[in-house]
Amino acid sequence: MELNTNKVYIDVDRVIQAYNDKNPNEPKMTREKLAEILGVKTQVFSNWKSDRQKTPRFAKYMLILLELGDIPATEFIRERK
């Protein structure tokens, strides 16, 4: 299996839309709120999409792991206690 991961980026707008769709009774997620949660500036999202700033390398690895395992990331990414 070969997965083309040469040009990957994290599309936070899709994450925001999915969150808002799944949580219609909660306050809307925005780029500003997401940036605050992640501890980054909102500009980083546009930079990832336009390739002005490299997407974190782990994104490529995540694509491969998600395809290989064919399971949600929440099934294999764990928080240390």
C-alpha cells in the first residue's frame, strides 16, 4: 500500500464544521476558539493550507496510521496518566 502524503495539511475548517454540525446546541466553534484551545495563533491555519508554513510532520504519519488501522484516531491515540 502506498499513501501519497507529499502535500498534506490540516483542514481545520472541516473540523470546525463537523463540530458545529454535531453540537447544534453548543456555542459555535470558530477559528479563534480552536486556536485558543490549541495554543496557536489563527494565522497558522491559513499558513498550513497555503503551504506558507509546514504542516506538522505528525499529520503525514496520522494519515498512514488511520488508513492502515481503518479505525478512528480516538481508538489509538491515548492520553498518558
